[in-house]
Amino acid sequence: MIYMALAALMYVCGFVFLYGVVRIAVRHGIEDVDLRRERAAQSPERDRLRERSLVPDDAFLAGS
């Protein structure tokens, strides 16, 4: 009988552990997606800033 109780306890603890691992993995995945989304939104702004900073140095290329 003690073995059945021990097996049930380990079974439940295993599911709780797996739930925690999956929850942490999903949370980190969502954080990664949010970070990539922010970087993708900022990349056009960065490109514009780079472009703007290059225009005074190479004004002849900009058609000015």
C-alpha cells in the first residue's frame, strides 16, 4: 500500500514539475517574441537615423 501512495505522490509531483517547466519555457518564449517585436519596430527608426547621419558626409550621393 505504501508503494501505491509513493507512486501516486511521485506521479503528481512529476506533473507539477512538468507544469512548472512548461510554464517557464512559455514565459521565456513570449519574452523573446516581445523583444524581437520591439527590435523589429525600432529597426526602421535606426535605419533612418543612420541614413540621416550619412547624408552630411556624402551629400553628393543624396542629390543635394
